[in-house]
Amino acid sequence: MRYRPELDLVLKGLSFSAQGGERIGIVGRTGAGKSSITYALMRLVEPASGQIMIDGVDISTIGHRDLRSRIAIIPQDPALFRGTIRDNLDPANEYTDDEVWAAIRAGQISNLLDAPTEKYVKPLDNEKSDKGPWIEGVGLNKWVEHSGGNFSVGQQQLISLCRALLWRRKIIILDEATANVDSKTDQIMQEVIRREFKECTMLTIAHRLGTVMDSDRILVVDHGQMAEFDSPENLLADKNSHFSQLVESMKLNHGN
């Protein structure tokens, strides 16, 4: 796969398979091509050659909407927009209030919705302001500012996690989902993910290697190619493996 016709390939001869319900950790140094796998799976970028098969179906033969409606992605930067919590979790209004609340409780954000949003203050004459909202709201009517600006980064990510819990896709992609959150939020997210997505096929692109240590297998990507693909235990047992070297490098960077 390449991002533009005149550019070099970012994924080169990458070939691997994941079983239904398997948890795959995807690791590699910066620029190795980890996130490019997500772009290829979601068909944000079409492959230059080769195939991606899901349940025996070549994903290039189906529409973007059909493909993307069956995959949930929790990205590093949460996608939130101006509107209520309910609007953000269920933009197509496909679920009942009870189903939305079940996802909120599973994602442990009920407490975020207890306090009303700051009341809208009408700007003075001739003064422009996009400050909002126009309503005070709690619960499902709790207001979300543009890009989730009235929530912390960790809270934004937990809201994004609740969206994935509500949608219940069979394939979940975590694209460095906990890279920018504090350790407490990271712990909450990991607990929720292990409990709620245990029957899903999960691809976790890791920034913190600790988040993929309980994966069934680890895919190590190097310069757009597969360097290793094995269980964490087997990779760590080989002190010369790429994965072992990544772990040692992380320890050195953190002074351990």
C-alpha cells in the first residue's frame, strides 16, 4: 500500500491472518507502518496490490458503508462532535435509550453525565460567540462541545469506547487508543476492553507495549513488512527478537 502513486510503498508484502475472536497486538517503531494497516482495513487507502479478506470476502468487492459498519475503531484522537452524548454515541438513532445506557454503564462514564453542562450565556449585542450549549443537560442530554472540548482527553476516550460498546462490531481496532490518556484511564479502558470485547476479533496498535502483553499473538511490523508473528511468551523468550528489543528499549527510555 502507498499513500500516493508517486510515493514509496508503506506496506510491502505484508501477509498474516487472524482467527475469529483472536486478539492481535501490532507493534513496531515509529513509521513502521502500524497505522497504515488500519487505513487499509477501513479502505481509507486502497491497496496497490494484494487482497484483504474478512470471512472469505474480498473487502474491495463491497461498499465502504457495508465494510465500515462492521468494524469499530477506537482511534488515538477521539472523534466527538457538538451535540448531546446520545448524538455522539448513536448518531444514526439506531438504538434504544436502554441500550445506550447499558453501553454507558459498561464503559464506566455514568458519573460524567450526572452534572449538568454549563448553562449557555447569550453573547452581548454585536459580539459573536460559539460558546454553548443552548441547553443544560444531564444524562443522555449532557452536552458535548466541538471535538469534546468540555471533557478531558481521558474522558473523551472513554466516551469513544462507549460508542464501540454500543455498536458491538465483530472486529475492533484500537489504534494507540490509550497513548494520550493517564494511567488510571488506561487501566479502566483495559479492564473494560478485556471484559466487554472478549468475543470480538481485536487488533490493538500499541504505543505502550504493556497494553498488548495479554494478546494471543503479536505482529511486529518493520519498514512495512512482517518481522515477527508469534505469542508474546515465545517472542520474549528469544532475547534477540524484534519484540524483546522493543521491550528493552522501552525500559531504557523509562529508566527501568
